[in-house]
Amino acid sequence: MTILRYDFNAIAKDEAAKPKYPPPFSLRLTYEERARLDAQRGDKPLSVYIRECLFGDDVAPRKRRGNSPVKDKEALGRVLGALGQSRLSSNLNQLAKAAHTGSLPVTPETESDLREACRDIAEIRAALMAALGKMPGQSP
């Protein structure tokens, strides 16, 4: 007797329950017709222009996908600028190499530098999280 790990019938039912959208509509145009549409549409995408021509004021608003998770672009710009000006990655790489080879002198100055680097990284992380609209401890 075979024991199935998955209930494929239940999976198929779940797929059938999803809302179905009508298939896309295809329209063949001559080069001249396409050129005319392109000239008339201006800055609008061709599909938007055609929908407006067909339905006028009755055009249903289209769903917009948020392709950018960034909530605060100014904050993100500040963070990226700070990263570009810092030598943080290079310095951390040098510290890691010295620690692996055993040549990292543990002095109060080194400890201070490491603590400062950790604070900088924490600030950068907090700024990135804020720019993405996330709060510490919030799941993605």
C-alpha cells in the first residue's frame, strides 16, 4: 500500500478556487495602424490609450503593483550615500582577515573601533528598515 504525502485533489481544488481573469486579447494591426496609434497615444502606454478610446469615462481603474518596496526614498538615498562614502566593508574585511590569521592586536583602540563599526552598522540597518517602511521586529 502506498502512502501519499500530498492530497493532490485538495491542491487541485485550491487552484480552482483562485479568481480567474479573462485571457488577454490579441489584435493584429498593420504597420500604418500601429504607427498611428503610437502617434496618438502620446506618453501613455498603448494598452491604456486603447482602453480609454474604447470605454471613455467608464474605464475601470487598473490595479497597480507596488514594484518598489521603498517607502522613504530620501532616507534610502541618505543610507546609500553614507555607504558609498564609508570604507566599512573594506575595513571589516581587513579586520576579519587579521582575526583569522591571529594578527589582530586587541588593544583599547581596536575595541573602540569595533564598537564604533557595530554602531554604524546598526544605524545603517535602522535607516534601511525605516526607508523600507519596516519597524524592528516586524516580519517581512
